[in-house]
Amino acid sequence: MNLRHLEHWLALADTGSFSRAAEKLHITQSALSRSIQALEEELGGPLVDRVGKKNELTPLGRSVLARARRIVHEAQELQQGAALLQQGGLGTLRVGLGSGPDAMLMTPWLVFMARHHPTVQVTVSRGSTELQLNQLRERQLDALVVDVRRVEAAPDLNVAHVVEMRAGFVCRQGHPLLGRYPQGAPFDALLAYPIASIQLSQEVARLLVDHYGPQANPAQMTTLQSEDIASLLDVVGQTDAIYLGILGAAREAMARGALVELPMRTPLKGQARLGLITLTGRTELPALSVFREFVQQHMTD
């Protein structure tokens, strides 16, 4: 099968127009028509219905589209990876980080790459897990590190390096609850203060309710919500707000003594399950091995 024919077919499917596709590909319309016709003959049926000025995908065309896109992407990545290896370089890497991984990995990862691989183009994106999964499948991202409990199992997703990280409550040094309850605060006492957290999964919400009762439902309990954990921790350090989430995200501030884990009379036994997600069967970019090793070494409780 001719890869060029598939590239021409994708351009036509994406633009919906022979003229716009030909312009995008820098070829004539007649050359594009011949290429599409050759592909149709090879596949045994029409890929597009030409109705006046409109071009609609046939059932065969729709079934071919996704697989053709994967084939073309794989070929492009294979060529790129081979060229980079020949040149001794690592190229580019685009990764997505969930809220917890973002707080733990973002700055250390960028510092590491700046120091050890200064010529690699690194992009780090943040966003909802659903958005980042779509970007991964559309080849806009090369890998994700997210809470795997928010990811539905699928044959096209490879989940690796899953780490369970302890969750808990964090407050500033000198918080009133620390002196009032040196042996551990009852959960009800926390509700007198702002509770800062990211949007929690349904699984975590059920765990909290089972552990502390209906008043622990995050939908009612959380008063300060953001996907930027660093900002939440800044607020906790400056006020009497209490952070609920992955303790590893507050590691640096706790090491400085600015924040401390708030002892609970009934300790929270919840854990986040973070993992590295890539597309199954996708040609691996050279820089991805560097990121995988970095995640394995730094994503620890």
C-alpha cells in the first residue's frame, strides 16, 4: 500500500474538499484525484461520495480513516526517530501531567532537562484527564502521568510505573488545630476551616464518606478548589486553610517546615494511584525513555 496515497486521503478527509486538500498538499487536483482513485482501487471500493461540490465519506471511507491516520502517524514517527538516532539527538517530547504529578514533577523535570538535555524541545501540558487522553490519542501528547483511577481500561492505552501515594491533610506550621489536638484532630474540627483540594474522583469521594461520614463528601466539604496544587499549598501556607490530597505534592514545603501533615484522630487511609500512560504499539520517541526513567526515580511517596 502506498503511504503517499494514505496521506492524500487524510488531507481530503480532513478538509472535505479536493481543492483545499490539493492546496494543502501542494499538488494539482488532478494528481490528487488519481491518487485517491488508486487507493480506492486497491481497497476495493469508493472512499468518498462526490455529490456536486460536497464530498462525503462512504462507510468504507469512515472505517479506513482512523487506521490510515495511525499508519501515517507511525510512519512519520518512525522516520523522525530514526533520523534523531542517526544524529545522536533526542528530539522533542510532549507530556501531560495531572494535578498531583504536576505539583511533584513539573519543576524537577524541566530543571533536569535544562541541565542534562538542553537541546531537547520539552513541552508540559496540564488539563483534565479526559482532555489529555484525547490529546494522547490524537498524537498531540507523547505520554501522560495521571491518576489511573480516572482512566478507563482500553486496549490502546499502556499503563506503567503505577505508584500508590499516600493522601492526607496538610496545614501551616502553627495552625490552631495542632495545639488544640496534639493527639490528632477529629474530622468535624476541620470543617471550621477552609478545605482546599483538587476535584476528587468518585472513588476518593466514596472513601472519604465511608471513613468520616456524609459530611466528608467533597462536593460539600471542599471550599477552595483548583487543579493547581502549588497555588492551593501557597494559600494553606498563608492562611488557616487545610489541604486535602497527595502528601507528596507538599513534600518540599514540609521539608522546609512551612507546612506539616495534620494528625487525625482517625487517620486517612486513602492513596492516589499514579501511572505513566502511553499509546500501545506507538513508535517510542528517543526522549521518552529519559522521561520514563525520570518518573520512576522521582514519583515516590
